[in-house]
Amino acid sequence: RFTATGVGLGTPAYMSPEQGKGEVVDERTDIWALGCLLYEMLTGQRAFKGRTVSDLLASVLRDEVDFTPLPPETPAVLHHILERCLRRDSRRRFQHVGDVRLELEELEELEEVVLPVLEDLERHVLFLDDEDGAIAVISAEAEQRAKLGQGHSAQPTL
């Protein structure tokens, strides 16, 4: 057994508020982590900061996300996607990662400004389709795993 009730597991910089509090987590925790990763890719800095793990988790639980570091050319649609991924109340986040994927695909078709960011995102996020819908595997090795045939997709795609 790797997890237990009330025990946090994950990278603190990407842990959702519910995960930081030791509450039940679901797919929306991954959507939070995806939002943290996307924020970091767009700004070059983490959405939440702290000198220690405790400080970092406290920041996740209390601090508002500062969207001012986003590049000025960030499309409003991408800003909205990011804001929705990072809502503290998991009921107000995207409910399924497949919804995020569709929003990003539409953005990719509409906005050439963010294509380099979306291409970089593909190196960190592997979207897989299963019987219940899409899931996301957030990992620096996502592309390598896809090439090795682990998962349902042959290549990471947005």
C-alpha cells in the first residue's frame, strides 16, 4: 500500500488544496496540477511559493494565484483555462481532464501565439483516452512512455 487516508502524496508545488489537507482526491486534483504546470510554463515561475514544504502547502491553501506574471500576449481564453484549473473549490474546476483537452485543442486552432507553450506542454503531459474519457499523466517522461507504448496513445497529443 502506497497511500493512506490523511497522508499527502505528491510533489508539493503541484498538490491541490484538497490533497494538501489530506482529503479525498479525484481527477480534479490532476487538473489542479495541470494548471500549476501550465502556469509555470507560461510565467517561468511556480504559482505557489514557500521556503519549506509547510510554507508551500500553506500558500496553496491561502494565497490567491497572481496572474500578473502571465505574458501580455496570453490570450484571454488561455487565461480562463488556467484560472479554471486553479480554482480552490474542486467543484468549480474543470470536472474532467478531457474538457481541458478540448479547450486547449480549440485554443491551438485559434491562437498561434501560444503554440510553443502548447508544444512544450506535450512534453510534460500525456493525454490518454480510456473507456470513461480522457485522463492526463503529468510527467517529464510522458513522451518517452508514449513512445514505449505504455498507455492508449501512440504519441502525446493535445
